[in-house]
Amino acid sequence: VHAATTVKEALELFSKHSYDMVISDIGLPDGTGHELLAKMLAIRPQQKAIALSGYGMPQDLQQSKTAGFMRHLIKPVTLAALQEAIEKTVFWVMGEFKWGVPSVLSIHIRDAYL
């Protein structure tokens, strides 16, 4: 697991490493998780990502889906909810679970209450 606190840091890590999953806050100090994911998807179009945010209105969820996030979790998030989202996003391959330890890039996730 690698952690970044800004879009810039996340893109630097993303350019050096391959990740099974990106988990990003939507509100970042130097941009948004939506903007960040757009840049990541331009580099790796198949990148899997989960949004973790305090924003939870229907339009927020739709905006995350449109941006390319596979899931949008609303803070506070339990560890069980995060684990389930990761399992359903990373390990579900061609109709079955493929277990392993995913490599994850976590970006500016605060107040998640895991």
C-alpha cells in the first residue's frame, strides 16, 4: 500500500508503480479525485478505483461513476464495507473470486473511521 496526500504525489507514485486498486478521496488539496482518476485512466484505461468521500448525494455518486470510479463509499466507512468494496472490485474476475493481496494506492483519505 502506498499513500499520497495530493494529486501531484498520487500521479508521481502512479507513474512509478502498478496498482490493482486506487482508493481516492474526492476532495484533495490540489484538485479532485475525479480529475485525478481522469489522468490515471489516460495512462492506464483499465485502472480500478474506489471513491471514498463525505459527499453522498445522488449527483455525487453519479459524478464518481461518470469519472470512472467503480464504487463510491460515503464516510464514515467501516472496515467491513471497505473490504467488501475492494473484494467486489479487485477480486471478482470473470464470474469468480481470485484471491490475493492487492497493491493499493490510497489518496488523502481522512476521517474515514475505519
